[in-house]
Amino acid sequence: MKLGIVGLPNVGKTTLFNAMTGSQAETGSYTNAAAKPNVGTARVPDERLDWLAEYYHPKKYTPATIDFVDVPGVASGGKGNEVFQAIRQVDALVEVIRCFDDEGLFLEKADAVRDAESFELELILADIEIVERRLERAKKNAKGGDKKYKREAEMCQALIAHLESEKPARDFAFTDEDQDILTDGGLLTVKPVIYAANLDETGMAHYAEDENFKALSAYAAERGAAVLPVAAKFEEDLAELDAEEAQMFMEDLGITERGLDRLIRTSYDLLGYISFLTAGEDDVHAWTIVRGTKAPKAAGKVHTDIERGFIRAEIVAFDDLKACGSMAAAREKGLFRLEGKDYVMRDGDITNFRFNI
């Protein structure tokens, strides 16, 4: 999974990136052309994997990971630059929205909805540019009478009209025949969005009453997007502390969960991801798959040979194993299952794949 941390300049993107990944990327007011994206990886917290590590004492501990891309701020009129190319490479957008005031950086007071609309407009303009180029190619190819390209040209014209009305591509009525432009068209406004409402420490302590957070939440709800309150600077400071000190600071603010944990959980839900687990003395390992994945395809995440020679999956649910206390007890209670090629994997399945090649 790759998440792009995006937004307008100076809203706290790199600060959030550092907090999420433990990086020390420089923050500051850079222009679109002056910087390349920062790239980092974060471990996915998983208490189930921690429990299995205590149970097996394995040689290796391998959690799932998420890649974060900290994209330089998108300023007004920046269409066509390399920033949009970086955004095209990610699975979903974590759009950082300023919900704090800083007279040293901003002349205007925070207005979350204004900034969200402004950023979306920049993405819409970039999409128009992409679709216009595709339209020209389709028109050229349709001159030979090819009905496929004639239909594509008509679709592009309708999509451009939709975008020019300042509506994102995700709201356009794509047909099954339009899947190619959805999968390889490079459109930005079809990507799922998580709004990260960036508050200062005071605002974070009472985020539910913050006017900008409330307005952004309503805006996100209208668009089927997720919204999370974060205090990026506070999260960055937490990342530099040991676990005990970090817990004390969180309690002072009334925060029960790290922003990283909430962001990852929301991202998994938004993209329809789950994790299955493999466990033993050599390694305890979390594997990320799309919800609805069948057992052979999940086996392919471990190794392509296992998918090719798949025979069956031996599975026990994590909750069942934990409740029983041991694999032997889970077997005695009939909670250890043998599943075939049509089995749809579930979140938390502890799995051993049998195969033959």
C-alpha cells in the first residue's frame, strides 16, 4: 500500500510524514519545482503479531508495512508539473488540511473547506489536461472508422464537461467499457481520500468542538471521504520519545491512540485491505491482501510457487487461538480448519499453506 501525503504548501505534510515514518525530512516552504517527494515506510501496528511473537519467540518478526510519499505542496496554477506525476503513483491520498492559525506563515485564518476545495480544483485541472490529451488521440484514431475510439472520444468529451463543472472524476458515471481510463488513465480525482485535519495541541484536545474540523467532517461526508483529526507536530514529537514518555504525553491530551494507528486503520478500511498471518519459530509475518481474496491468491503473496502448487490452507482464526492459548488446544476444540481453493481469506487468519510443485 502506498499513501500520498498531499495538500497545499506549509500545512504540515512533511511534519506528518516524519511522524508516520520516523524520518527526519526537512520541513519548509519549498516550491513545486524545487523539491522531490520524500519516501518512507511505516510498520503497521498489529497486536495480534505481537501476541504471536510472544508465543513462538521467532527468529524474525515481519509486520506489514505502508509506504508514505510526502509530495511537495501544490500551489495554485501548478498543473503539468512533476508533483502530479508523484501523486499518480499512490493508491490513496492523505490530504493534510490546515486547522490551525500561524501568523508567521499565513496571512489568512484557517478555513478547512476553502483549502480542501482549492486543492481539489488543482487536481481537477490536472485531470482535464490528461483527458484532453486522450481525447485528441481518440479523435485521431477514430478517423479510420474504429467504433472503439469513437466511443472513447465521446466519453472523454463528457468527462471533460463533468470536470469543467468542478466535479471530481470519481463522481462521473463510468461504464464497464471505461475501465481502462480508470486503471491506466492517470486520473487524480478518482483516488480515495482521507482528510487529515491538522490541529495544534489545544485544538486536538477538543477537536470535536473545533469549527474547522466540524466543517471539514461535513464536507468529507458529502464526498464519501474519511476524515481524521491529527496534531502533526505533536505526533512528530511523540515519535522521538520512548514508549512510556509518549504514553504520558498522550494521556495529558486525552489521546488514547497514536495518529499512525488511526491513519493505518482508516486506510485499510478505505482501500478494503485485510491482513492474514503466518507464524512459527522461524518467522511471524503479516501479509496484506484485498478483502475478498481467495486462498490460492493469498498464498501467492508468500511465494508464487505456493500459489502455483496450492493444495489447501490450514487455518485457525487468531481470536480462537488466543482464547484457547495454544495450537494444540485449538485443534482439540475443532477450531483448526482445512480450506480449499474457493476459501475467501478473513482478517486475522493464521495460515499454513500446503502445496506441491
